[in-house]
Amino acid sequence: METSIFATSLTIIISTLLVLGLCSVVVYFLFLYQKKKFRHQKEIIEMREAFSQVLLQSRLAIQEQTLDHISKELHANFSHLVSLININLQEILPQAPSDQRENILETKSLAKQLMSELKALSANLNTDHIIHIGFVKALENELNRLAKTKKYEIITTKQGEEYRILSEHEIILFRLCQEILNNIVKYSKASEVRTSMNFSKEQFVLVITDNGMGFNVADALNQSGEKQSTGLLNMHKRASLINAELLITSNDHIGTSVIITIPQPQILKTIQ
């Protein structure tokens, strides 16, 4: 009798252990499967992000090549045409009636101004020129162009010891600023543009603000797909390429502020 009870108990114990062991094996393989599935999903996400980064970098590279081409065309062809216009006006001036000379002189002045604008625009489109003069000088030139329109009051401040960062980062940062300034001109109806730059080893901070009509940032981002406008999204993507943080705040009829922060910037040299 005792032997039978012992045998039954032993059978139950062994069966229980086998069931527990089987359950453990099943749980273990399920865990491995989920882990593998999670890792696979993570790899897909990383591949998509990497592809998006490569695609954006390729688009930016093509854009820079296009801008370089336009820059050279402006410098070589349009500047040449403006020079010819000036030469023709100079030849016409001595033979013109006295009542028309003032108009001719005014036209010559406008042609000279056009030449100056073409040179400035050509320089700001030329990647090599931007790399040569640096981001800060390139941004100052862009702000000076805005100031010459006499539509905006430009206020610029700098803190810390100015430095240069990687050339490719400066190019992306400058193009990002061009897009910000272009948005101000097109949409803001502002009369004042303020820029401040803070240079430190820990981070570089650039702030661009205007006193324009402002907009709803969240709505603009949500509606960007519907309107097929990717301006704000592209700005964030450009910022991510240089490990920068982009923060846009805006209020109706008060203005817009864009803050670009580059933590631990790769400093090449300081500017005395």
C-alpha cells in the first residue's frame, strides 16, 4: 500500500516537473522569439532612419551643387549683362538731351545697385565662399541684405569667444538660417529681426526672433502633410544632421522665436 502511494506521488512529482520544465522551455523560446522580433523591428527602424538621413544628405548635396551652379551663372552671365548695360548707358549719356540725363544717371545707379545685389546673392549661394568666410560672417551678410531693404531693423548680439565648427555643419546651419529668414520675409510681416549667438565649449546657441504676426506651430506641423509643405519638418531634419536641437515658439501678433542649440560643438578654431 505504501509502495503504491509512493509510486503515485513520485509519478505526480515527475509529471509536475516535466510540465514545469516544458512550460519553462516554451516560455524561454517565446522570450527568445519576442527578443528577436523586437531586435528585428529595432533594426528596421534604425535602417529607415539611416536611409532617411542618407536621403536627406543626398538631397542637401544636390541642392548645394544646384546653388553653386546658380551662383556661378549669376556671377558669369547676369553680372556681365549688367556691366554691358552700364557701358551702354555711359556711352549714351554724353549724347542724351539734358532733360533725360538725370533719368540715365538714375538708371546707372540702379544698375550699379543691381550688380552689388547680384554679387552678394551669388556669394551667399556659393558653398566654397561660405566655407571660406565662415558661418558667422555669412549670416551677417544675409542680415545686411535684409537691412538694405529698409523694411527691417536688424539687431545682432554675440556672447563668448567666437569659433568655427566643421565646414559641413556650418553650411547646414547657414542654410537653416536662410530658411528661417526667408520665412520671416514671406510670412511674418515683421519690422524687426533680432539674432543672438552664444559661444561656449559646452554648447552653441543661436536665437532668431521677429516681431511679426506669429503662427500656431503645432497646427503648422500637423497640417504640413495636408498642405504638402515640409518646411518645418525639413528644418528639424536639417538640425538633426548636425546634432542640433531646434525649438520654435510663436504667438499671434507677438512674433516668432527660433532657438538652435548645438551641444558639445566640434570646434575647429577660435576667431580672435
